Amino acid sequence: MNSTTTRILGFQMKGITRRLRLRNSVFFFTLVGLAFIGLNALPALGQQTDDPVIQTFPAGRGPRALASDGTYIWVANWDANTVVKLRASDGTLQDTYPVGPHPRDIVYDGANFWVANFDDGTVTKLRGSDGANLGTFKVARLSSCLTWDGANLWVASWDDRTVTKVRGIDGVILGSYKVGRTPMDILFDGSNIWVACWGSTKVYKLRASDGTQLGKIPMQFGPQTLGFDGKKIWVADDSSSVMTLIRPSDGKIIGSANSGAWPCLGMAFDGNDMWGTDYGAYTVNRMRAASGAFAGRIPVGVQPVGVIFDGTSIWVANQADDTVTKITK
């Protein structure tokens, strides 16, 4: 950790000088004793054993979204129209794959990666083993965000108030369902699909089996980012650092959380805490999932957007400085 700097102060009073000499003597003999039993038992001065390890790696031009297959991190690059593959253990670049114009989101289905190409309303399917392009499918006017339900891909369209259900095995469209204006994020909670519709100031709940609308929850401000901790839906809006917590079973608002982040453009759950990117402050912030309490912030790169947990580490896509940050607790 950081080295310590000793500053020697001049003491003019004899009483203080005697006490200092006595303390130095005690300190000296204490060190002798520690050396006798083994200095390895003494942590480095100032070291905090729970400090995270923070690493930064280049990740192409305009990294915006990330996904993990457990071994590699796949990063969608908005400015380069590519996906890059990084080795999770050390951040080493493995390969680069071309996709459609302005890839905005990426998800893993257990075998393949799906990429939302914003400008032309398509999704590209990349084989997880080698990145081979398995097809590009037209699904919407502007493909903004993705979620996977275990068998099908769900695609939110930015400007036509729809989400589209795409069959995973062949890219066939199974249905298109109306939601509110400007859907900005989408997630699957194990049973249902949730959509943050910024333009309508509502969060929509759809049944995953058939797309039936099960509810729409009014928000105080425009919702733009969603998270799920296994028990609650977390909603970040465009005007506040306070997140709204929703019970999935009935859509009831059950509380709030202090994210310390605004705007928060990405969320990830690590099993204990929820993490949210703070686009304006260049940090990723941590909240206790159980209580919603703010638990601290960690500096990352410039304009962080996407964030994921790969089972070991938190990864953050820093769009403006072309890097990703890896945080290992």
C-alpha cells in the first residue's frame, strides 16, 4: 500500500521529550519482539486488508456495455462498431469482432452473445466460443437495450414504444408488445419483463411467456436504469440520486435507496451489494442491497456507463476514455 512519511517535530519542553524517548524505547522493544515471533504477522502500516484491487484496461473506442461468459469480458464499443473480447483474469485483449452501427447493449445467453445495434434496429448474434457472426436480425427501429429470459431475447426499441421478443435459436420474432415512450432499460426477474420508459415516467411489467402487460408503475421522474437483486427491482431516474425499490410480485413501491449517483446509467448486483455507475462524477457507487444504504464510491474512468459482476469482480465500461475498470474485493 502507500508508504508512510515521518515528520519530526521539535519538542522544547523537557517533560514531552522524556515521554517521547520512553515511547520510542517501548516501540523499539515491541518491534524486536515482533521480529522474534515473525514480522509476517504484522500488516504493512496503513494497509487496509479490505481495500479493493482496481485495474484499468484499454477496451476499444467508446466502450458502453459489457457481458461475461465467466472467463472473458465482452465489451460493446459504441464508437468503433465492434465488440472486443478481454481475458477476465488480466484484461488482455483476445480479439475484436465487427457488429452493427453504434452497439448500445450486449447480453450472454449461456452460449452466444447478442448485441443491440442502435442505429439500424438490428441485433447481432456472436458465437461465444470464437466470436463468429451467427446472424444479424432486424427487430426494431432503434435497438436500445436487451435482456435474456432463458430462451428468448427481448429488445426494447427507443422510439416506437415497443419491446420485441426474439427466439434465441434462430432470431425469429415471436411478438412485439407496446409499452410507454422511450424505453431506456429492460430486465428479466425470472418470471416477468420490466421496462423503464423514460418518456412516459413509468416502469412497465410484462409477463415473459406471452408479453401480456401486468402493470405500469408511475415514477416521480423519468426512469432510465434498472437493477435486480433477487428480491427487489431497483429504478434509477434522470433527476435524483434516490432510487426507487419495487416488489416484483405486485409492483408495489416498498422503499428507496441512496445511490449517491446521478445520472446512474448502469447497475449490477454482486450477491450482497448493488453497484451503480455515476456518469457525471466518474465513479461507481455501492449500495447495501438489504437496506439501500449508501456504502461508498470508487473512482473509475471518464463517463462510466455499463457495469457487470462476473462472479469475482465488478467491471465498468468508461465510454469517454476508451477503458474498462476491474474492481476486485
